[in-house]
Amino acid sequence: MTAPTDTRGRPLRVIFDLRWTADDIAGISRFSVELAKALAARPEVELMVLVCRDDQTDLVPGVAQLRVHDPRDPGQALAEARLPRLLNQLEPDVVYCPVFYMGSWGRRYQAIFTIHDMIPFHFPKPPSDLSLGARIGWRALYATTLPMRWMLRQADRVATVSQTARAEIEGRLVSGDLAVIPNGVEQLEPAPPADHSGSDDIVYMGVFSQHKNVETLIRALPQLARVRLRLLSRIDPGRRAELTAVAHEAGVGDRIIFHDGVSDQEYADLLAQARCLVTASRLEGFGLPIVEAQQRGVPVVCSDIPIFHEVTGEVATFFDPSDPADCARAIDEAADPELSLRHSTDGLANAARYTWPRAAEAALELFRAAI
């Protein structure tokens, strides 16, 4: 652990590691970019971002950048080990990593890492788009908690994104106090409360990993006449084939629509036309699409799991994620006009709790405490 720093009379110098940001800005990548933008807007912060690819250079306009190696490249392990020596020359107060790993040995600054959830420990199957070597590394990393505990011990402080995640992680992966930097949503023109009950479209936004349990959404459709499930996110061909087979087996192949990625405007338009946003996830660290839907006045139908009770503010229709019939029941309840309007109104109020400026304030509170 490094010595405390006196920052009186000058901005807080923060280096933000954006190298882990994917070209599809969703999930952790969305968290990273939006939090960096919110920190850049603070006058008391002097922000620099680390990037490693051309598509990352425009993510946070108007801030200093340092282009270095890609931390995911195994051939760059030595460069990652040497990174703190380079960063020391810039004299930052804090280096913030929105994931749980970056080179730390020999640093003269406060290092703060983030762990968003423990999903890979519960669902250890690697993402299907990883190389063979990466899949082997994934399984080794999550076979026990020891590697993760070691990596997190390299940081001065560790953060997560929700109280639910904090309760699960604290004591298992992190022995000290775990801070919370919540997600936010972009502050768009407020959508007025509206009755969405007349729509036969339901939308899903998110990855298609094992824990997302999209199969339950598909298997609920036979009990829901005319309802169409719109899957908005990018999907790799292998996973698409798997879900298509599930849909044909259930006899609803013509009611599954793969959008394979949408723009922010298309996302907003599809939400506006939907009965509800749905997710059957078995485990989450946060669940940002839920808040994005509520911010647009769209009702939410989701798994009855602790994190969704926290994030929705109890403004949702909950179902057992292991039971397609219960999922169908919840989606059918969302067709009630009175319930739809109430959830639209109350969801807007709940979503107002989650803003990127508030997330930046939580991050700054952690940074100040660390130095």
C-alpha cells in the first residue's frame, strides 16, 4: 500500500484504465465509458485515460490519453508488469481499473480495482467466442477463489456496483471494506408515463451467457398467444443456433426476432413500442437494462432474485427463473393496463436514483478516502 497523498490546492490526478472496453459498448464497457465521462466533467478531477486500440480513442472526448499495450494479450505480460513504472512518471494520485486486474508492482499511487459480480464462480462455462487458450485460462481463473483473491489484494481499495454484490463478495474475495460505485443511465429527455399493455412485443437486452437463462423466456412463449420476443443484443452464430433450436422445439420459431445489435436510438424506439423489458437471469451484479427501461417509462418483468429487488426498487413483476410457466404468468400480468401505467410511473421515479454524476460522486468519495 502506498503512502497518503496531499492534493490540497490542485485537482485530483486520476488515470482511468479503458483498455478493457469492448467495441460493443454494453455491460462493463458501458459502465467504464460513462463513469469516465462523468469524472471528466468534474472540475476537481484531472483525468487521463489508458487505451490500447483505435476504437477506444474517441470514447471520452477532450481528455488526455496514453496508448499502451492490450492487457488481454498474453504476449504482453511483461509490458503489463512494467506498466506501473511508466504510470509513476505521470504522478497520478489514483489509478482506477473498472475490472479486477492491471499491473501493480512498484507503483507509487493508489490503485483501485472493481469486481462487478461472482457470476463466473457460479456459472464457470467460458464465453463461446473465446479462443481455446483463453477458455483454458478462464477455467483456471475461476476454478477456485484463490487467483481472484490474489489479484484483488494488489489494489489499495476494491469497489463493486451494488449492495447485493457487495454482500456476496465481501469476505469471500475481499477481506476489507468493499465500496459501491453504482451504475447509472444517460439522462435523456424524460419519457412520460404510459400504458404499454397493448403491445405484443417484449424485449431482452443483454448478453446470451449461460446465467442469462434466455431459454426460459423462449419456453414461456407457447403460453402467450401472439407475443413476440425481440432479442436486441449481438449474438455469436453458435449461440444463435442453440436458441433457434430451442424456439423451434417450443413451436415459436416465428415469434423470436434476433436484432443482433441495435443503436441507442433503435433501442429507445423498441422499448417505447414494447409491453415490457424481460430478463430471466439467474444471477447479476447490477442489471443496467432494467434501469434503462424504467427511465423510458417501460415496465419490467424479471427474475425473483435479490439484485433485481434492489435495482428495480420493487417496481417490477417478478417470476421464478426456473419456471417458464411462471415467466409467462408475469408477462401476461404486464398486459394489465392499470399495472402497466403504475409500473411506468413508479419506474421513472426509481430510475432517477441512478445517474452517472452520482456514480462519479461515489467514485470520488472512494478515491479521496484512498489517498
